Amino acid sequence: MPSDAQFATLTEPFRPELLAHCYRMLGSIHDAEDLVQETYLRAWRGFDRFEGRSSVRRWLYRIATLACLTALQTRARRPMPSGLGAPSLDHQVPPDPREPAVAWLQPAPDSLFGGDDPAALVGGRAGVRLAFVAALQHLSARQRAVLTLRDVLAFSTEEVAELLDTTAAAVDSALRRARLRLAAAGPVAEELAEPDERTRRSLLDRYTDAFTRADPAALVELLRADVAMEMPPTPTWYTGRPAVLGFLAGHVLRPGRWRFTPTGANGQPAFVVHRGAQPYGIQVLTLAGPLVGRITAFNDPALVAAFTR
């Protein structure tokens, strides 16, 4: 057995990117952390059999990917409300109060993928934007593995075949099917550039101010005409500025109700949200130029702990 120090020196640098990989596969940051722990335990136990025919990084990815595939045999995909049904265009129709028995996609804190370390961000945060991870949920587990290993992490076809104990032809076939299915699931590329840092800061400050003052008129200037809003675990979601603003004004915005603390999730601007003094959830924004294109409000107090460690 290697010493703890030897093993940590060789393997710990890869933890953030392995966590991102497991998150893409599972759609849950809590499940991803559990699988990364399992990966490191398996790697430590088997390190004396590691013969160096591949890199330590590739060896760890093999263990992590196979662990995720095993876990996904008994777990359903984690959708978003927009992946289950059509949007509501009428804010006067109240959200469906029934919360379906669904394990929803979860947001992931940027801090777990390397924080401000540029080297860690390259491997960790690539391919973790909400739209992309949500689209991955439409793929089979094996298609998810092949597409992320090839298109996000840039492993070669031959390397992926070795990681998954299959053939190069099978990898290429799975990759083609995965790309077609991903395209059918809807656009996931960020076709509109995010604003520069100064515009971004101003937009987020104005958004927070409008929310805390309960000022829908101020929000009008910050939202795209085709803005969307979804709020898992509520299955109802809205599209279009009139519907989104109507819902917020009628059901959400109240002076002094909300406290927003800036954070980062999925490589996007986000807020830890408290209702009064109580944790309420995580709100993630998708920016399109100088405006907000999507509001994703994960109204689950249990998520707050992962963003406030």
C-alpha cells in the first residue's frame, strides 16, 4: 500500500475535475461527491496494482466513470421542469402546488471545481453550465460517458474505448447517437456572448437591488423579452417577460422578504437566497449580453449548505 502522502501527491490534483465529471454524469453534486470519495477509496486500495501503462489521471477517470455507470443503473435521470412539460404563458394561473416525486437536477458550486485557480477551472468547470448538464440527462448513461469523455475532456476514441472496456467502433457509434440526441433535446450552446465584467457586475447589482426592493419595474429593464424562469421542485415554469414578471410581482416580490448573497454555480452568476433569516435555495442566472436570459431558482434549502462551506 502507498503511504497517504504518496497517494495524495499523485491523485489529489485531479479531485476538482473528477468531481465535475461525476456531476455531469449524475446531475447531483451530493451524489458526485459521494462517487468521488468512492473513486479515491477504490484507487487507494488498488494503487499497488497500478502498473503505469496509462497516466494516473486516465486511471482515475476509468475508476470514476465505471463507478458512475454502476450508480446510474438504479437512478433515474435528473430533469429540469423545462424537460418535463411545456411552459406556462399565463402568470395568472398559479403554479402547480403538487411537487412530483422527481429527483431534480442540482446546481453545483464553482468553488468545488477549483475556485479561482485557472488550471483547475480548465478541467473542472468546462461543460458544467446548467443548459448542458440538463441536456445530458436526455442521454443514456453510456452515451453520457462517451460524450463527456470525448467532447468535454478531449480523450481520444482509443482512450475512451480503453476506459470503458469496449471498442473504438462502439465509442464512435455511441458518440454519433449522443450528439444527435443532444441536438434534438434543444440548444445548449451559449450562442449569445456574456457581458464584459463591468457590465456584468452592474447587471447583477441592479438585479439584486430590484429583487430586495420588490420593484418589478426595475426588473423590466434587466430581462430579455424571451426570458424563462423555472423553479424546481415546482413543475410549473414560465417564458416571456410578461409571464415571468407577472409571476414575480404576484407571488414572489415583497419588500424586505429576500436576502441575496452572491456566489457562483455551474460557471454562471448565482445567489444564495435567504427568506428572512432562513435558507431558501440557490438562484442561478443565465446572462445573454447585457440582460438576463434565464432565471433558475432551485428552491431547496438543503442546497444552501454546499454553497456556504
